[in-house]
Amino acid sequence: MLDYEISPADLAARNKATATPMSKAEPLKPAPVLLDVREPWEYQIAHIPGSTLMPMGDVPSRAHVELDPDAPIVVICHAGVRSMNVTHWLRENGFENAQSLRGGIDAWSREIDPKIPRY
């Protein structure tokens, strides 16, 4: 079973690996769905390109409609607390490949992409 959290460095490496296979014999793994559970105003300030906004309060009503329970999902918030709560909820509701981004978008900005504003 996957860890409940993924570090920014591990997510960056995973994103890179999904773009280019390690070898011809190794199949290309699907890129994770980046699920941003912050509020729209937070998303407007800073977000990871390609992420999907689904505020935390909307997850129970939208998850089973908009997300594939078999897909890898990385849940993002500001610092990692909301995303961990949503990850726990997703796992309890059949999304076994959900993980929380450790430290949230703040850690992503500090460690991976300093062009993303911090707030």
C-alpha cells in the first residue's frame, strides 16, 4: 500500500518519469491527477500547472463523479493538513492510490518550483 504522503521531490521525480520511460521494456506509468483542495482564491494566487481545483468541501459530492478510483491521485493544499484529511477520506471511499503532498504547495514552491508564489 502507498504511503499516505509523497514528498515534493518524489512527486517531481514521478512526474518526470511519467514523461519519459526508463527503458523500452518498462511501461510508461500514468501521471498522477493533481487534486488541489484549496479555495478558489488560493488557487488563483498559486497552483501547480495542470492541477484540478476541487475545494475540500466539494470533494464528497464530486469525487465519485469526477475522479477515477483506480488512478494515482496527489492531493494538494497550502501546507499539507487539508490534503491529508482529504487523502484519508478518499482512501476510506475506495481511492486507494491517493496521496497527500507533504508540506503542500508551500513546500513545492520552496523545494521544486520557486516561480510559484508563496502566501
